[in-house]
Amino acid sequence: MHKIPITFYLIFLLSTINNVVRSSKEENIYTKSYENYIIMRVIPSSMEKINLLNNIYFNFSNVYFLRAPSKVGQFVDVMLPKEKYITFLKILSLYETKYIIKTKNVQQLIDDEKHKINSLNHNNIYLSKKINKNKNKFNIKQYHSYEEIYDWSYEITTKYNNICSIENIGQTYENRSMIVIKIASNTNQKNKKNKKAIWIDGGIHAREWISPATILYIIYELISKYDSNQEIKELVDKYNWYFIPVINPDGYEYSRNTDRFWRKNRNGCKTLNNKKKHPKMNKKGYHQGDCCGTDLNRNWNWAWGTTGISKNRCSDIYLGFYPFSEQETANVKKFMEITMLNLHFYLSLHSYSQILLLPWSHDKSKYLDDERDLRIVAKKAVNALKIKYGTNYRKK
């Protein structure tokens, strides 16, 4: 079968994207609608099809890859507006690529989620009676605003000050404070500084709300059960625990109030709180729509700019101007260089894909010296998850 050059369809796809962005200015500026957005599950059966999807993934904005192309036979989830659906189907048809429709209207999922959040009736687990301005208690099993998370964090460090402390490590572009919560006991004072450190962070991608919520729950378990659970007491006595519930507070709040699928930080985005310009930004200042912000997970210095990135500012995987160009990653870097001199374990929590990633993810042919130890720990983790929840993981 004769194939029309893929460039034609990609150019057409890009033109429809631009039309969508222009028309969106007429919509409510406070809430981005995903009415009639479709989620497709694509199954690439060859490297040619992987390369096709990667070409779209790396070079075109407003085509949301919820699960990125990685391996032949492994599904890829793509979200796109209905007006681009036919064009995308033509591309898949030309390359004889299988797909299924997972969701016909993403906005309905968002509305359902809002309804569930508003009507949650879990058995409440409270640590505070005065955490919110309206004096509602803090439910550890609900999603919370960054302000609520911030206030709760300071309150629990006051209540559990024998094992819990907090530090402000810097500001974001919209002048929110980034906080690190430390949990450590006062036992073995002589070896306190030499205790191995465990670092756990979340919320680096704004839309992944379950990540900060999970960290809050881990913190709650450690501090509330320290005196009653011997296993937890031993873990707190043995290690210094460091948590950042939300590395990306600006993006997190934006995903809560404006765009549910926002992923990046808010560098260069024109908002009420953000009055700063990046030194390399043009004289016009701020960027509009999706064409601002940086994927903080692509802004670290290790193998920066080598793979899995885009240099298109409008892309969800835009890498930034240079390593640690973003205030959030620079704040973490500075804190870790000063404080984390005895780092033993680093875990970053994400959501959507049911995977446990070991370094290095940028190059599958390279391994750490302690790769065998990492695999042993990973195997124990997946076995524990299977026993607890029945989740099955397979080696990739």
C-alpha cells in the first residue's frame, strides 16, 4: 500500500493544534475543558511504529501521551481533542497500527472525580482540628490544596517535635515555599549525624495528585505509630527520613484550579502570583497557554538533554534552558548538597504507569555498580505489593 509521507499528516496535526489553542482563548480562562477529548490506547507492533509515535511525542504539543512509547508490544495511551481524532486515525491506519478507544469524553472523568472528592465519606484519620480556615479537620485520605498540606506539615512538626522537624528550602516562581519534612529520633545521639538518610519526594508532575497524598500517608504512619509499632520505631531510629510532599507546588495548584492535566512547573506563565521572568526569556515576557513551564523531571543534570525530552516549550516534556534552570530543582539540589551527605535511598513517587523504575532509565545498556542490590530491593517491593494488593509486575 502506498503511504502518504507522514510529514503531511504531522503538519496537518500541528495546524489543528494551533487552531485549538487559538479557539481556547474564547473559553473560560479559569478552567480548561477537556470536553470530547478522547483517550486512545495504541499498540505499536514494530520499531517503525514506535518511532512514529515518538516523533509525535517529542515534537508536538497538545497531543498528550499519558503513557509514552517505550517498547514494541507495550501499549501507549494518547489523549487528544475530537477534532484531531480523524487525523490521528489516518496516521495509525497508514502504518497499520492497532488501537482501542478507552475514553470518549475525558471531561466526564474529571467531573466524576470532582464529585467523588466532594462526596468522600472515608473513615476519617485526623491529626488536627484547626488546619483549615473553615476549621474543618484534616482528612489524610483526601486530596488537599498545597496551602492545606503546608499548614498541616507545620502543625504535625509542632505536635510531634520529638521526631519531626521542617525546613523551608526555597521559593517557587509563584513565591510558594518548598518544604522538607524530616523524621528522625533522638536515640543514639553519638551516631545521629552518621545515620543513613532516606529521601522520598512526590508531586514533581503537577497532575499526579496521588503522589503527594501517598507521602502524607507515609509521614502520618511514621509519626503517629512511632510509640506503638515496633517495626516503625526501628525504622525511624535507624534512618533519617526526608520528605518533600510536593516538589512542584505551583503546577500542583494550577492542576487543581485550572487545568487538570497540567504537568510542568509554572516558569514563564503569566499568573497573578508569578511576576518573575527567566533571564533567558524574551523581552515580551510571559508565554501563553501550554507554551510555558518546564518538566522538572527533565531538568536534572544527569544525562540532561539526551533522551526522552523535547526542546519545544509547549511540550509536556520540555527540558528547560539548562540543568537546574528551574527554581524548584535548584532548591532541591542546594539542600541535598548541604544536608544529604549520607544518602542511602532515593525514591520519587509518580502515578499512572504501574511500574517500578531502576536507574538508569535514559540508557538501558548502562547499570549502576550496585544494580544487583537494587534489583533485590525492587523484587522485595513488588512481592510485598502482590501480597497486599494482588498487583502483578513483570520484568521488562
